[in-house]
Amino acid sequence: MSPLPDFWRNSGFHLLERDASGRLRATADYLRAYYLRPEVHPVEESCDAEAALHAALMREPWRDIAGEELARLKDADARHNYEVVLRFRDRLRRASSVEGCYMALFRPGVDIPPLFVDQMAHVVLRNILDGGDDPLRLRVAELFFREQKATLRDGHVLLADLETVQMHASGSKYGSLGRLIVEAQGAPASANLDVLDRQNAALYWERESRHDTVISLAYGRPALDALCRVIESWIQHFLSIEVRVEPIRKIEEPRWAWHIGLDAEATAILNALWAGEEVDAGRMRRILTLFRLEFADPAEMRRDIAGRSVYLALAADENDEVKMKPQNLILNLPVNEA
């Protein structure tokens, strides 16, 4: 049996170590990768103090940096960038794992740029999905850390990588790639833009770093089932709680017990519906898919709603962009605190 192809080599996964619990521990080389980013790496115009600071951190990535060392940097932007990177480094050190850092990040509030948050989700998912053989799960997992462009056509919910769509934009609202997405209607559109399905999913292995494949989240499509499995694995990895997630067409309960929006728009719409407010049809169409989540062990739920279903929703915003917040699955799950 041939080994599975490697994937997401740019995630930093191979620079990290696993601890006994399977979580990721930051290493000196992982930090060096951040110090080599263009926002931090000295340039020809950098002052001597900046060059010396960078050299010191490359030698000793965990080295404590005094405030006066940063104050010597003449460039204000450079000082700010170092402050951000070092704040992230110190969060990693306090948390002891990337997963622990991610979980601690959102309360009381995020103090690092969204890019760092997405990069943590990226590498944690690389850890979760390591050894898997389903490329559809890898592609749908990109929703957790890469924004998507949604197109709705004849019942199909097609998602393409937003950055890729923007790069290909050329003189129209959605750009040439966007037009191809609309025309695809669930079938391969061209050699350069394929809607992944079970039959052609292996294409992902050779194109995973190009972000140029499209998925359909229409009810009954395999990518939607793959997204359910990734959500289950994400919750299991962080909370050690087994859940079962399945797509649904609508919420049948008139007064459901709990819901989680997987993005800001879905949260707002579900909150309004639960409160009995009217939501116009145009806004309701922004809901791309609904899920029902069940705990394998109801005793792990909040006691007042143990055994009840939890409903999830994913939506596009007014610009047809999907900006998933996977932390909501961790922070807002109704877990029994005992």
C-alpha cells in the first residue's frame, strides 16, 4: 500500500511536536518560522538594534525580550510587529500547546491578529486530519481557516476560496472564476476549476496548496457529509466529547433548546428566529446549510437541556462571503461544567 500524500505543508505542522495527549507543542523552529516572516525579518533599511534583536531571537526563540530592547527599534511598524509576534509566542508558552492557546484566546478577548488565529486552526486541523484518506474532508476543513465565496444556483450551494476568486477577478462582480462557479451548477467547469465530488476528489491531493477547487454543500452531496465529520472531529479533539452531526433541511422544533451559529450572520439569524422575530426571505436565503448535533452521552450536556438537539447553521453574509468561526463550536457547546 502506497503512503498517503502529505498535505498542507505550509501549515507548520512538521515544525511542531505532539505531546502525550496528541496536542501540538510549539518548538524553537516553529517560532523561527514566524521570525522569518516578512513582517518581522529585517530589511536593508532596518536599524542595527532591529537586526540585533532578530539575530538574538533566531538564536534563542524563547528568549525574554525587555521593553527597552523593543524601544530601541527606530521603526514604529517594526516595534508593533515584534510586539504582536512576541505576544503570540508568550501565549503559546503559557498554554503549553497550540490547542490550549487557541481555546484560551477568546476570553476575555482576542489580542492577536486574525491571521494568527486562522493559522492555529489550520495547523490544529492538520493534526486532527493526519493520516486521513478522504480529500473531501480536507477541502471542507479549509472553511475553518480560509474565507469562501458562496454561489447559489438551482439548489446548489457552491463554495470557492475567496482569495482565489479575488485573484482571478477581471471586470465583473464575481470575476472570471466566479462566473465559472455560477456556470458549473455542480459539475466540473474546466480543467482549472473543478467541483469536487466523490468521483474526482483525488484531484485535491495534487492541488491542495492552490485552493482552486470548489465544493457543493447542497443537501445530499458528499462534501456536506464530510463537513459533518470534520465538525465532529474538531469537537472531539478539543473537548474529548463525542457528538454526531447530520445535515437537515429545516429545524422542525418550534422552540428548540440550543443553537450555534458557525459565523456571525448565522448567529444573528438563528437568534432572531429563536426570539420569534420575522426574518425576511432574502436574508433567510443566506443560510447555506443546517445541522443537527447530538451528544453521544447526554450526561455531558448542560443538565437543563440534556438529551435535546443542538442546531448549527452556516451562512453567507451580504457579500456572499462565508467567514466561519470554528471557535463557536468549542465556546458555545452546551457542555455540563461538572
